[in-house]
Amino acid sequence: MVGFDPSDAEPLTDYEYVTAGAVSGVMTRAVCQPLDVVKVRFQLQVEPIKKTSVSKYYSIRQAFMSIVHEERAQALWKGHIPAQALSVVFGFVQFGSFEVLTKKVWVHLPDQISLRYQPASHFICGGLSGCIASLASQPLDVLRTRLVAQGEPKVYTSLHNACLSMYNREGARSFFKGLTPTLFQVAPQTGLQFAFYAFFTKGWKVIFKHDDSKKKRIGGFQSLICGSVAGICSKAVVYPLDLTKKRLQVQGFEEARKQFGEVPIYRGLFNCLVMIVKDEGARGLYKGIWPSILKAALSVGITFYTYEQCCNILRNIRI
């Protein structure tokens, strides 16, 4: 079970929890990177996501084919190295801090509150753990977004070149561009992921009469399904903030975006939201929602599944 469980007869150490979190991040990123590339391209496109004379991308299938045709198949894994580093750091910090925080909740609150209102406590602890993980991994997220966003010829030839170029041309603060919408987005999204996961796993046990009195854990299939649904629900709620985060992260990177269409300049989070609604309509806040939903279902499901299975493997190694 994700989160501290006082009835667990085989609790793991903090090191084992963060190891499981890092492994889950690596597995999820390797599978979901192509969907992430398409999602980012959709989010950064100012023109309508439909077939018009000015739209670079207008469907998920067409976007995949266009990227492969123009930039070769490996372009679907653009930015994969910083993305993998991002996943390792984020998963490591997120699950590690979440386990610590949920344990603190159980220690300081009565059992009937910490267990009865588990989804609520997981929402708060998940939001805090997401913010901590985002602060630790934001520079990698910015690098990943820029490497994914550029076309051909490349402005950044490597991760090292991107770091040097950003620092020399935009300063150290450029590595934290989009941090405000990131924190506004990640707190509710991560909190909702853990809350929905706790809610759906508890519901699964009730509906399907799941009762493993020895370990009180659900199986891999159940964790995959519950995680996927939790990912869809949480992503749908906070999606506009994810889109504005991506738009702000490529500010100062206009040169690499010219071939994809218009490159607007934003003065901050609120200005970005207002300009998107003004120029692209309210639907513009949901550009790229379908590849994002697909990615959320796949990535969150795989994340919780891998995390649960890694924890089980670590427990079995002890035996």
C-alpha cells in the first residue's frame, strides 16, 4: 500500500522507499516519453489544434507521423536524458517524502482520523511531497521541455550545451522558469493522485471483497487500474496550469520555435492565462489534453504499479 500503514508487518526503510520511487520513475519515463513529446508540442502551439493552413500539428496521429518524418523516430525521445534524470529525482524525493509525511500524520493524529480520512490526509501529504520534489527537479524539467520543444536544426546540441547556453544567455534563474505555475499545478495534482489512488484502492477492496488479512495489499493489476484512473482524474483538474507552465518554460527560447508557428511573449502566469484565453479562446487552455490524458493514465498507472511491485520485491528479498 502506498503511504505509511501502521498494520504493515513488513515496513521498509526510508532508503528502500526512495529506491522504489526512483525505479518507478525510470520505468514510467521510458514507456511514456513519446506521448510526452507530442503533449509538449501541442501545448506550445498557439495555432488551433485542428487542420488549418497555419497549424503545424492537428491530431495525435499526424503529430507522431510529422515528428518521425521531419526529425526521425528518435525525436520521439528528445530530451530523454534530462527527462530520465527528472523522473529519478522526482520519484526519489516524492515517494520518500510522502512515506515520511504519512507516517508523521499517523503518529500525531488518532487512528480513526488518519485511517478513516486517509484520502484527505494523502491529498495533503501528496501535495507537499509534490512541491518538495518539484523544487528539487525544476531545472531538469526546464531542460527537458526545451530539448523537446526544439526542431531541426537544433539550437541545443546536447544537454551540456543547453546548460551552458541557458546560463550564459539567460542567467541561473532561467533554470527555474515556470516554477510558480509548476507549484500551483503540482500541489493539487500530486495530492489528488495520491488521494484518488487511496480512494479507488479502498473502493476496490469493498466492491470486489478483496481481503488479504495477512498483508492487506492489492495486486499488481488492481494498482495499475486504480493508478490509471487516479492519473486521469487529477490531470483533468489541473491541466491549464500544466499548459501555462510549458509556455513559460520556453520564454527566451523563441529562436528554436519559429518553424512551429507564432511565438508569443508572456510576462508571467496571470498574463499567460489571460493572453491564451484572449487569443486562443478558453479551449486554448486545454490544448494537448488528449495526449496528456493518455500519458497521465499510462504514467500514473505504471508509477503506482511499479512502486508497489518494487516494494514487494524489496520485502521478499529480506525473507
